[in-house]
Amino acid sequence: MMNALASLDWFLIATSLAKTVFLLFLVVLPMVSYTVYAERRVSALIQDRLGPNRVGFPTTLLGLKTDISPFLGGLGQPIADAVKLLLKEDFTPAHVKKFYYWIAPGLGIAAVIVTLAVIPFGSSFLGVPMVIANVNVGPLFIFAISSLSVYGIVLAGWSANSKYPFLGGIRSSSQMISYELALGLSVVPLFLILGRLNLPEIVQYQVKNGWLLLPFTDGKLTLKEVLLWIPVFISFVIFTISLFAETNRLPFDLPECETELVAGYHTEYSSMKFALFFLGEYAAMIAGSSLVVTMFLGGWHLPFIPDGANQGGLDFLHAVPAWIWGIVNITVFFGKVAALLFFFIWVRWTLPRFRYDQLMRLGWIYFFEIAFINVILTAGILAFFPN
Amino acid sequence: MSPLFFWIFSLLMLGFAASVVLNRNPVASALSLVVSFLGLAALYVSLDAYFIGTIQVLVYAGAVMVLFLFIIMLLDLKAEQRRKLNIAVTAGGVIVTLGFVAQLIHVLHRLPIGNQPFSALPAPLDDVRNVGTTLFSAYNLPFQVVGVLLLVASIGVIVLSKRELK
Amino acid sequence: MAYTVPRPKLTLAEKFYLPQVVAGLLITWKHFKNMLLGRTKIIMQYPEEKWDASMPSYYRGAPTLVRDEHGRERCVACQLCEFICPPRAIRIKPGEIPPASKWAKVEKYPEEFDIDMIRCIYCGLCEEVCPEQAIFLRKDYAITGLSRSEMIHNKAKLYELGGVMDGVVNKWNPKK
Ligand code: SF4
Ligand code: SF4
């Protein structure tokens, strides 16, 4: 027993813990709440409104002259929202199946958060690689764990014991199964090209050979890269669209579609339990965007910028200490994720919701087949250009 | 990997496997099976077989069991909950299980492979590549045959379900 | 008569759907950009600017009670509004006008008159049904409060909001 404890690598455990705390509480959770804020602001701007632009920080309560309302105004809104959700009455209806009703929100968000463990959100910082778990099956791990998040939704729908949540849960499970297939199959071409499933190595490959979606970022463009760009682009489109379906975002938000199902699977939830579903949805968006950034858009890499060990990039930049570049890499990564989140929001406020049969047809008839042909196409190109 | 994890995960697995059988509520049984699969996946991972572990979660817990749950919820089975415990059948089941376990222990003890220690595998284990190359070189024919079998099965399902419709 | 909705024939680009998606995204992007750059006219910043000045006279705000030009409360506690009110927002306790009063012939007046503004749906039926033109929906629309009891407008509050209204009901006035 003591032996077992002594054999553990305490440095690894301590850094992993620090990274987890940093990623979860200092990056992802604030990012989630500000994504909600961005959702409201962007939707307002798209619809020629202003959105929440009032809530500042009530410094008058502390005896100051004026309240601070930072530059666009309303930046205090997420804090107010969080406080509101925490303080609201947590109501459990009498007709629900209590045990499942209580564990469902936790299941949903836990699955999403675990997927973040394998995302390389930076190069390295003071020699510590910026990924919590460096596993050899990164994308598969993410697919596996995120496929579990459907249990949260299904259980919520079933345990609520009323028809709208139930329909939401049913829809959600069939939708998830359909799109997981397209999601998994659409990235197989990437694995063929990259020849590995380790996410940090995938990023390294893109640092060396140019981002997969923008193969010119390494400064040169070969015929092979141009040809491979076609299947990569198809993969990117299918993957992104399937991601919309996986994260229950409009235009595929049928499990919670307000016009038909009140609020879908979380109709019977209130207060913080509802907020957990909400958090889970946005955290899933962040996790999905992180995966897209890592696999298609070069992860933390930006041309000319060195990595956290002061390698690569422009030579004169190496004068700056390496840890600064470590931080820059992390910022670049989350910058890219934020850009994708904006895209998510933008699409949501542009497109109407799909009908259920359209959704299923898109998943099974079009995406599945196209992804399949894409695999064969990529294999053909690779066979033609064996380096 | 510490043997501690082996005990934790195998106990988890066995406990929830038992609860699959003991639970009267079909949804609870299905969920117990999911946890049991997760325990199995964790065991694979603790043996450094990341690929198999992840596929276990992805295929069984993530897809097959979701379908199961989907069907159970749609059917809304109440009969199982109402059924009385049949002592004779239960006792028979327990006896068969115990007999099987005893046999398994006996046989495994006798086999030389059961007592032989294994050396650790070389550290960076590229298991995805290994599984892939083994499947497509050493076991190429069986792999293709299995593929055809699955294709036949799925076509069969389509044919059967279409005939129902008419 | 049955009417068949004509379904337009889709062109190939429309069937492919993605070009339409991009077109839609460009439209929303234009709105987003114009709003961000301040090119879209912002009509009103609500709590600071109000539209009270341009409110029409027939606006249906909060229901209020009014007095006539003599300062007499017009309501005769007939309770018609109480009965008609769809969400049962009105509660009236009628009282008798003492015989010594100048308005003794009116006989009744509301001792208590509560309108629960949490219930009121601003339908205006009370105004319509009132035979005495005593209750009017005035222009107050921002009715807020920190407690439920604060949201119940009692008689004093209703008269304060309503004020005086000259009207056509002259039957109680002394003959000229
Ligand atoms: S307000 Fe009008 S309808 Fe209501 S009780 Fe008074 S007189 Fe009757
Ligand atoms: S406006 Fe309608 S709801 Fe409000 S008090 Fe009058 S009758 Fe009742």
C-alpha cells in the first residue's frame, strides 16, 4: 500500500491539479459565463437591439460616487446572472423520480468537463506541457466521453416524468447517436493524413507542416497539400455541423426546442440544477471548439510566434523569455476558441431550426455518406503521394 | 499502474454488474450496466490499453446502451417491477453462477498461463497503430469476413423492417 | 375551400443549402456590423428616455379611480367591475354614505377598493363596464414593487393615480 503511494509521481499529480484548476475555474467557467453574455449581446446586435448594457459594478454601494460600467457596459451581467441562479428557489416537483432527477444535471456537465482533460490548450509553460492528460487516443477519448453526456439529458427527460422533457430526452438520444457517427467518421481523413491520434503531436505536426485547414501557414504550399485540402475542408464542414448537432445548438436544438417542447429536457428544472444544464451546453461548445481548433486550426500555434520553449517562430523574438511565449500560446488558443464561439452564436441567430426528419436525413443520408467517400478520397490521394 | 486501481475498478464493475440483475427497474439496470462498462474501460486503461478502453466507452456505453435506454424508455416497462420473486429460479441461477465461477477458478489455476508473471510492455505503447497493423496484416481475412457479416446483418434488418411496413 | 400552398421549385444551389446559409450569415453580419459601428439608429434608451410624450390618449395603462369636478368619488360600489374582471384582480368593500352627507342620494361608496396589479392584465373591461365612468385605464405602465403587498393598489393609491376626470355622468349633480 505504501509502496503503491510512493510509486506515484507527485510532481505530475501536483502540476496536473494546478492545470485542472487553472483550466476549469480560471478559463472555462468564466468563459462559459461570458459566452452567455456574448450570446445575448451578439444576438441583440444582429437583431438591431442593444442587449444587456447596464450592469456594471455597483461601486456606489461601497461609498464611491459613480458605478463603474466598463466600456461596452453590461460586463457585470454574468456575475449578476450567476448570483441570481444560485439564490433562486431550487424546486423539485413532486412527480419526478428523485434520484435520477438529482444526478442528471451533474452527469451532463461532468462528461463535458472531463473531455477538456486531453485538449492541449498551450505549448508549455516553464517546461510543463499545457495538457492535463497526454493520451495517445485524444480525439477518440473526447468522442467517448462526450457520448456519455447524452445520459444526463436522457435521464433528465425521463426522470422529470412529464411529456415535454420526455420527448426532449428521446429526441436528444436519437440525435446524438446519429450525429456521433458523422462526427467520428468525418475526422478519419485527418487521422489518415496525420498518422497519429495524440492531440499534442497533432498540433506539433501542424506547427511544422502548416495548419490543416490553412496549409500555407508554414510558408510553403505543395501540390499534395493543395489536393489534401479538399477532403480536409469537407471534413471540417461535416465536423463543425455535426458539432452543432452534438451540442444541441440551433439550428439543431430539437431536444430543447422552445416552440414545440417548452424547454425540452430541462423543463422541470429550476435554479442551479437548470444552470448546470446551461453551463454544460456552453462548456460543450467550448470543448467542441477546442477540438476543432486543435485538429484543424493549428491549436496554440500562430505563425512567427515561438512556442513555450522558445523554439520556432522568428529568431529575434527569442530574446523574450520563454514563459511569456507560453502565456501567449495559451492566449492564442483561447482566442481561436472564442472566434469559433462567435461563429456558433452567429449561426444560431441566423438560421431557423431544422425539422426533425430533415435533421435525421441530413445526418444519415448526406453526412454519413459524404464522410465515407471523403475517407476513400483521402486514402486515394495519400496512396498517390506516398511522400 | 497501482494495483489499488485494479481493486477499485473491479469491485465497481462487479458491484454494478450485480445490480444489473438485482434491480427491478429496467432503467436502473441499464444504467448499472453503463457504470459496469465504464469500470471495464478503466481496467483496460489501467493496463495501458487506451484504445480498447476508449472504444469500450464509445461503442458500448456511448452508443449501444443509449439505444437500449432509448428502447426501454419508449416501451415504459412496468411488468418487470410488478413480478414476484421466484425462489426456485433465483436459487437455480445462483447455483449455476457459483458453479461456473468455481470451474473458472479451478481451470485457471491449473493452466500454466494462469500462474505465470508477465513482463511489462515497452513504455511508449502506440496501441492504436499496433491494433491497426495487426488487424490488417495478421488477421486481414477474418476482419474482412466480419465486415461482410455485419453488412449482411444490417441489410437483413432493413429487409425485415421494410416487410413489416407493408 | 381547400387551398394548396404552392411549393416553389428549388434551384440546385438552393437544394444544396450551404450557399443560402452563407447568404443568411452575410445578412446577419451586416446588421451586426452596422449596429457595432453605430450606423443603426437607436430609437430610445428606455429608462433614461421615455416615450410618455408620444403616448396616445387611449393608452391602456394601470386602472385607476377618478373623482368628478366636485371632488366626489365617482365610484358607487356597484361591483360590476369586480365581477367582470377576468383575473379577479379587483376587491371592493361597499359602504353606505351617511344620510347627512350632501351626496346621500348616491347611497353607496367603496369603503375599500383594491386592485391587485400582479393579477391585472390591463384588459380594460373594468373601464368598459363601469356605469359611472369611475374607473379608467391611465398611462402608468411601469408598475413595480418589492413585495406582493406593495403591488396591491388600495383606494388612496388609485385616486392618487387617477386624479380628476370631467365626465358625462351628471345624474347625481343638483339640477341647474
Ligand atoms: S368602479 Fe364603476 S363598476 Fe366598479 S364598483 Fe365603482 S362604479 Fe361600479
Ligand atoms: S384592466 Fe382588466 S384585469 Fe385590470 S382591473 Fe380592470 S378588468 Fe381587471
